[in-house]
Amino acid sequence: MRYRLFGRTGIRVSAIAMGTSSSGGGGWRGYTDMVADAIDQGINFFDTANIYGQDEERLGHALQELGRRDRIVLATKAEGPVRPDDPNGRGISRRHLIEQCDASLRRLRTDYIDLYQLHCSHGSTVPIDEPLRAMDDLIRAGKVRYAGASHYAAWQLMESLCVSRELRLNRFVCEQAVYHPLDRTIERDLLPFAQTYGHAVVLWSPVAGGFFNGKVKRGGRHRHIERVLKDRIDAGYEEDAERCRQRAHDLQELIIGIADEKGCTPTQLVIAWELDTPGVTCPIIGFKSPEQLRSAIAALDVTVTDNDRRRIDAIARPRQAIVPFNDAGGSPPLNADWGPHRYRG
Ligand SMILES: NC(=O)c1ccc[n+]([C@@H]2O[C@H](COP(=O)([O-])OP(=O)(O)OC[C@H]3O[C@@H](n4cnc5c(N)ncnc54)[C@H](OP(=O)(O)O)[C@@H]3O)[C@@H](O)[C@H]2O)c1
């Protein structure tokens, strides 16, 4: 395993992180075995969220049973709805974040969370100083080590750094963003921002839900892609959605072809390509089996050449999206609010 500095913090995380929506078929026992396997293989970074069903509890149970909490960098998130009929049962208010931090600590069976993330931005309704102050209090109370965000625009993160400095609060150290060859839009501003300010960038759904492994071929419908295209289809732009699908399959076929030439799997090629992108810290992968775990780690030995990059760039243009996973107006949970708010100034 290789380890990478986590932005400008002093901690190091494995170049491959494990997403806890990974399930496999073995229930809680199988999940504990997978966590043990991941730690044995050198993975030390695990990501979950308060709204991922039983995932936090399963991870907490596994870590307690294995007695290896001290070995891992544990990340979770809050923002999503926990009580759908309660207007305060979601969001990034001080009230909700503190309540949910305590709930996550109970489920994870631990005294502290290494990285506590805002799952989504509510930019036009909640001034950034409110979640920053709540995060800072949680850090000072010893419940959280570092604060981060997900689905934030680069300008909002930049503003958060200014406000942290102004109010002398702990700053966000990490953004969890979507990035893979189907959506390269974070190359425009988030990655340059992260490189400039030493912000870690970790990738969610980094292998596009398995799209590149080719189980769903041209003519089929891949769940992850259809989720993003749903808005367009609902708005009557089926032709536009179909163009996206065709280009996605052009890219899938290219990646399968390059991977065949190199003797690796298409998913390994995508992981290696991401790890080679300046500004990216690591992908958080949802393995479904011990084989997928091992195969993802073996991607660390795959070299992406300039020629491979050029061929990928010819279809997946730099800074562009073939399928707009990162579009704030896309389907849940991508409905981030990147608007301005009234109270800043
Ligand atoms: N911040 C956010 O809002 C947000 C949103 C979504 C996810 N996440 C985080 O990102 C993590 C991963 O997301 P995800 O599971 O949705 O997406 P993902 O990692 O892109 O896709 C997982 C799928 O990829 C395939 N796969 C994984 N490893 C493979 C390998 N080595 N070889 C071949 N195929 C492989 C499997 O597909 P098959 O099942 O077809 O084999 C698996 O179901 C989550 O667990 C979570 O921690 C965060």
C-alpha cells in the first residue's frame, strides 16, 4: 500500500480508501472480514455517513470486534435527512450537526471521528460560519479531529477558509467530490483550488458504480448513469440523454481497449488514472468482494502513460463532463446549493 499526505494535515491516508456502502454477500460477518482484510492490505481510510442505512453500525461493530480503531482514519458525514417529516431533521445547522455527531459516535462505537464532513452544501440558506463554528466546537470537545465537506463549490470552500481565518476557527481540510473520466469538471476550479491551498480531495463513486468494468454494454442502461440523466429525461430531453449514453459507451469501450493492451482491468486503469491526477488525494471505492478489494489495490501498480492520457482526453475532454455527475442540479444526492446567501458580508 502507498500512503498520501491528507492535504496540508499531518496525517497520511492509504491511496485506496474503502467506502462502507460496500457490502458483499456475507452480511455483518462478511463485512467484518472485509474490513479485516482491507486493514491487513494496508487500507487505513474508511468513509461512511449517518444516512447510509446500517453502514455506520456495521463499521463500528467491525472495528470494535477487530480491536483496530487506532489503525484507521475514520470519516463520516451529516446533512442528509434522518427524520423526513422534521424540518430540523436534516441540514448543516449547529443543532443538527452536534446531534448527529453524537449519534454517529454511538453507532461507530468510538470516542472520536477523524474526519467529520458536511454531506452537502446549503449555501444560500446557512451562512458558512454556522457549520464552521459547530465543527470547531466538536474538534475542541475532542469528538472530531478534522472537518471537511462534500458537494461544495470551490468558491464556497475558499470563502470557508477566509471565514475560518477571520474567526480563528479550525478550517475544512478536505472536499469529497465526484471525479472519473465521465465527469472531469472539478479540473476547472476545485483541483486548482485544492493544490493552491493544500486541501485534500477524496473521490466518491470513483469508478462510476462499476460502469467501466463493462457488465452493462452499449444499448444497456447503467444505474449510476441513469440516475444522473433522470432530470434530463423527465424534462423531455431524451435525445440529449441518449447522446450522453452513446459517448459514455465510446469512453467505456476505449478504456476497456487500453486496459486490455496493458493487461489490467478497466476499473484498475480508471483508478490509476485518477491517482495520477494532480490534486487528487485518493478514491473511496465501494468494493463488493475481497477480489474487488485486491484488484483495486493492484491498480497501484498500473502505469498510465502520456499516450494513454491523450487517448482518453480525445473522448473525455479535460475539464468537461460526458455525464454530469457533478452537476449541482442533478439527481439526489447531488442537489447541492451553491447559491449566494444573504448574511455574509
Ligand atoms: N459524498 C457523497 O455524497 C457520496 C455519494 C456516493 C458515494 N460516496 C462514497 O463513495 C463510496 C463509493 O461509492 P459507490 O460504491 O457508489 O461507487 P463506486 O466505488 O464508483 O462503485 C462501486 C462499484 O464498482 C464496482 N467495483 C468496485 N471495485 C471494483 C474492482 N476492483 N473491479 C471491478 N469493479 C469494481 C462494483 O460494481 P459491481 O457491483 O457491478 O461489481 C461496485 O459495486 C461510498 O461507499 C461512499 O463512501 C459518497
